[in-house]
Amino acid sequence: MKKKLLIITYHYPPDPSSNPYPTSSWAKYLSDFGWEPIILTSVYGEARTSNVLNKRIVYRAKHEQAYKMLVNWRKKIPSSKLSFKLLNFLLINFLLYPDEKRGWFEEAFKTGLSIAEKYPISIILSVGAPWTDHCVASALSMKLHIPWIADYRDPWTQKTSAPYRVKWLIHNSISRVIEKKIVNSCSCCLHASDIWAEQLTALLKKRVFSIPNGYDLDDFSHVTELEPTTEKINISYVGTLHFTQRLDIFLEGFDIFVKQSKISERKCRLNLIGTGEIALIKQKYQPLGKYIHYIPYVSKEAAISYMAQSHILLLFLNDDTGWYPTKAFEYLACGRAILASPDNGGVISELLRMSGSGVALNSPEEIALWLEETIREFHQYGNVKISPNIQYTGQYERKNLTERLSGILNDQCR
């Protein structure tokens, strides 16, 4: 008999918001290591149900939006208006704790109890964000006397996440108290990088294991059929662009490169594939407009296809040395050259150095020189060659990471 694991995760396929998280891959591979996962996730406009999704048991609990009238009113106001900013400040700093998904708690808790009546759950794993997931897990753990593990795919109130909440100072301070109280009841925590795990250990005085997001090899089964064109070089950024990421260093370096090399837009293309905010780059860097091709949000499969058809894949970093974007691992799986900037000396710089898959550079001049040398190689060979360390990158396959997770689950159930 396989032991039963209850995974509480608000975002789960087919919800596209679940793409950055490895939860669905863990659910897929855990059965290979003696665990049967049961998923508790969200759904709008539907009562509690159970169904089988890809041979996995999935329960969906309805989300009743907290302070629905105020939230709907906020949606109708342009974000530039003072009334929007005041209402947003009120909701975030005084009403919506631990986050905007708090209205999911009651139904999720009830659904969790009904799951426990039907299955002998050995342990609970909650995945945040949203942090309401941890609140549900903590309440179920205390009610059912079952151990639970808090999985952090992103920081909650660690210093590294403070820049995202600089206008939510009240919210951040109260959330720190909530976080410590809720997570105090868990057996241990998981985090996405060693650096973040060390920070969280110091903050919560709780044991924290590091399991990065990694990549699911099954997602890349079609990549071998896709090759970059030999007619022009494709340089691509794929994914959501956050305001803390530093684009300026690369774009200034790219500007120097195209001016010095006088390469035409027919021979070099810069693809920005993701959210609409990326389009603002064209306004700031108008001279580069003829090289830039903006492609709005696409499915995960399409995004991977774009990666595979690129010669160079871009990572725009920030000052957070522990930040491990999932796209970094997906880039590795595609086997294309990776250019990151700036070099913050953190986990991404180490990942690129150890994997042999790319470089992290700090100045526009360095980037311009690297692009010149790389594109000279492209003209010579028709491609950009790298020599990846397959043994090193293989440790980030999610099946291997799931085996690490199963070991932690086994230890916490003893």
C-alpha cells in the first residue's frame, strides 16, 4: 500500500498560473517512490468535486472571494486613479490576509476534512504562494493530528521579497506575525534555493530543505524536432517580466553591438515573449524597435518551442542572489546558449558556470563583445555551440527532485 499525501495547492493544471511550480510533476512522479498524492486545489463557480486528472485524484474547492463587493469595485477603477490606489491600499493593508485568496480557506478546509474521512492521509504538503494554502494545511494538521510540510516556491516575508511590497508596509509587518504563527505548527519547510532556505531558517527557526523548481523532461519531448534557423540569429526572452529585473544592461549592450556590427534586422531578431509589460521596452529603446519582436502570452508548450528555436536565451536578473526562475532550468533542458545579466554572484551565476550552458555578464560592453564573438561563431557554423555538463544538469530533472522530496516525506512520517 502506498502512503497517502495530501497536496494543498491553489494553483494546479489546467490553471496556467501553476506553470512556474513543480507541483504537477511531483504528483506525477511520487507514485514511483511509494506515495499516492491527492490534490486539493481551487475552482471558481463550482461546488466541491472529486475527479481523476492524468490518473491522479484531484479535489477542487470553490473560492468565494473575500470582500467581494470591494474587490469588484477595484476592478472597475483605472489603476492610475487615486481612488484605485486608496481602495487597493485599504484591501491589501487592512483586509486581505494572508493574501487575496483568503476567501478560499473555508471551502478548502471543509474539503480537506472530507478527503481525510475517505483516505488515510499520512502527511500534508502545502505549496505557497498563495499563503492561504499554508493556513489551510496548518488548520487541517491541528484538527486531524497529521504532520504537514510548508513548501515555499517564493519568499513570503523574507527581506528578499520586501521590494515587491514597499508600498504595503503595514501588510508586510502583519504578514510576518501571521507567517511565524502559522508555520510554527509545520514539521519542516521546503524552499527553492539554498540561499533562500538559509534565510528562512534564520527567520522561522525551523528546518528548511532546498529543492529547486527544476524541469520536467516530458515537457521537452518535442524539442529534438525543433532547430533554430540558420538564416538569422534569434535571441529570446521567454516568460513574465517582473519590475525588479534589470533589462537595461543587456539592452544597452545590444544597442552597442548592433551599431558596431551594423547587423541588419533581417539577420538578427530579439524576441520578447510574455506579458504585455514587455511592450513598454519598445518605447524606451525606440532605436532597437526594428529588431524587437513582441509576442504576447503563449501556452507552456508554445513557450518551450520558442526556446528551442532560439540561438541565445536571455535571463534578466535582479539583486536577489537566491532567485531561481523556473525558466532558467527550462533553458537548460532546451540545450541553448544562455546569457544572463547582471552577474549578481548568486545561484544563477553558479548554475551557468557549473552547467557550461552560458555566461552571466555585468556591463553593456561585455555583452556587446560576447554577442559579437557568438554571432561570428553563428556565421561560421550556422549555430551557437555549447558544451553542457549533462551529468550536472540531470540532477535538476523533476523526477530526480521528486525522489529527494519523497525522502523528506518519509523522514517526517517516522
